[in-house]
Amino acid sequence: QVQLVESGGGVVQPGDSLRLSCAGTGQQFSDYAMGWFRRAPGQDREFVATISRAGTRKEYGSSVKGRFTVSRDNAKSTMYLQMNRMRSEDTAVYYCAAFETVTGALSTSDARYTYWGQGTQVTVSS
């Protein structure tokens, strides 16, 4: 098992940048493919980004592609989400998630993920 804790959320203005972190404890972090999802008030959970075990493969949701970058440091058991050129529509609770795999698998579906963090609030407002 792995336990996940997000940090780095806050209030920023449109056009600003913010970096989220997701720290894992427990089982070897590199055993897991990881993902970021978000949920805005009154909306369904939305896929943001996913990264393979070794960090060599990544995919992004269409609304964040070109603005957000996912990365990971397995030596620090931490995944990151660098968010640039932020917009008001990026306002949401952001969650990190993990599923165990022996391959370079990714998933854009929240149903694939087994472990979830508690979420961190990101607010983009002028």
C-alpha cells in the first residue's frame, strides 16, 4: 500500500504559476503509476495528468495541455504538478492518485486508481 499527501495548494491570480506536490509513504513509490485529478464545485472529477512509474511517459487532459507539467522524483517518493498560466477555470480541489503496475502503464480513468490523497484546494481569482 501507499499513502498519498498533497501539498502546495493556495490562492493565485490568473496568469500565475503554482506547483503541487504529492508525497508517498509506504510501499516503494516507483511501483506505482501516478495521476492528478481535480474536482470543481458542482462538477465531476476531471483527469489532469498521468505519469508512468519511471516518469518516461506522460499524458495530459486537453484543458491543461501546454500549461501544466507532471513530473516525479522516485528517490524522494514525490510527484509534482507544475501549473503555469493559470485560469479561473483551474479552480478546484486537486487530488493525486496511484495504481500499482509492473509496466509503463498510464491511465486517464479515475477508476483505474487504487490509492488517493485527501486533496488540496487551488483557487485562481483576481
